[in-house]
Amino acid sequence: MTGRRQRVWSGPAGACAWLIALVALVASGCYDSLVQGSCAQGYQLEGDRCELIVDGALDAGADAAPVADAGPPADAGPPADAAPDAFVCELPEIRCVVGCVDPRTDPDHCGQCGNVCASGICTNGFCDGEVSGHVVLIGHDYTVRHAAAVRVLANSINLSGAPALSVGVWRGQASAPASLAAEQALSAAISTLGRPWTEVDLGAAPLVALRKIDVVLVAPQPPDDGELAAAGDAWRASLHDFVVRGGVIIALSGPPTRPRSC
């Protein structure tokens, strides 16, 4: 939080006595002579007193009277008990309860006071990554399965808040052994959660099935020859909507293909 400034006026010692004396001078009409060496309008300095001028001539016998609405002298400063001014924020900062904030980048006041970004990222006044679901990448193909790896998969599936899970496995171009390993890992992981679940066949129309499921498990895919990238572009909008409404996408990945030695 930057740009916080505060203007505070502090009076000298004995400010109360000074204030009382100032009030008395205002009542006498000659406070201005002590401050600026001249009298208020309608008065003329005579010795150490401001005397009333009547018809252009000095009325020596007239008592000095206060000038209506004259107010304190301009350079006298605010009263000793004046409250400090409110925080002054420099644009583009705005004033919120906590002080001056930049609504363009502050994740707790993104765009306006009190607008908290769940992602913790605020860009140009808008929250980034504001989705309810999750995308999880697991660098394991589960052809070899052990307890720690199964727990990682189980924790990923458990990110879905659905009371009864509907899970679909997308095989794509995965080999038969890779698809089988993914299915077996899925069953083992969910069994550790103790949650009711059903597996939904994505079939030939996976985008339609996305509307009915909570979790998508992507089986390990071979090196991309362009077909996977094309499918990703075609599914982009549907996958985005799936995650926004709370869906979980889990992608498995096998070891990278090593180039053959000469």
C-alpha cells in the first residue's frame, strides 16, 4: 500500500492560551494589527488600537467593534484542536478502509474496494484466473503404481466438491497398456477416498459428456504429431467452461521419448 499521506496541523505550546487571546482580539476588532500591522476594513491603526472610521474621518471616541464575518487571519493556521485531514490518495489510487490502494493491481481491492481475487492476481482492475475448478498435470503414467503415486491422483480427484463423482477417462491416442494403467490407477485412487462415483464413457462425443461429469482423466498420450494440438484448439472453449463451473482436469504424462543413438 503506497501513497498514503496525511496532513496534520500541530499548534505551539500553550495553544489554548493563544486561542483565548485570539478570540479576545477578534472581539476588539484589532486582531489584524498584531498579525499584519494593519487594521481590518473600516478601521484605522491609531497607536496600538484600531479605531473605527466614520464618514472618512477617524472616530476617536468610538469603541472598536468586531468586523462581521471577519474570521481569523489567513496565516494564523487552523485551531489547535483541529482534526487531521482525511487520507489524500494520488490517482490511480483510491481510498478504502485500509487506506490508499491501487485498484489496478491490489488483489484485495481489485477494481474497487473490497473486491478480493480468489486467485490472488489482479491485472488492470480485473481478477486473473477466476475459475472454480482445477487443472492438474501429473508426470506419471501409472504403468508402475505405488502408494505415493496413487495418493497424488486421489488428492487431485478429491479437488472436486461434487457429492457423488462422475469421472470420464479420455484415451485419445494412448496405447492400450497406457489406457489400462490409467483405469486401474483411477479405481485404486477413488477407493482410498471412500466416495461414491461412476465412470462415464466419453465415447465419440466427449464435449457433450463434459456437461455431465465432474472429473476428466486424460490418459498418457504419445508424442504429438499435430492431431492432439488440433483437438486442444477445438476443445478450448468447452474445457474452459468445464473448469469454470468447477470441473477437474487431470492429465497423466509418461516418460519422454528418448532419441535413438546412432
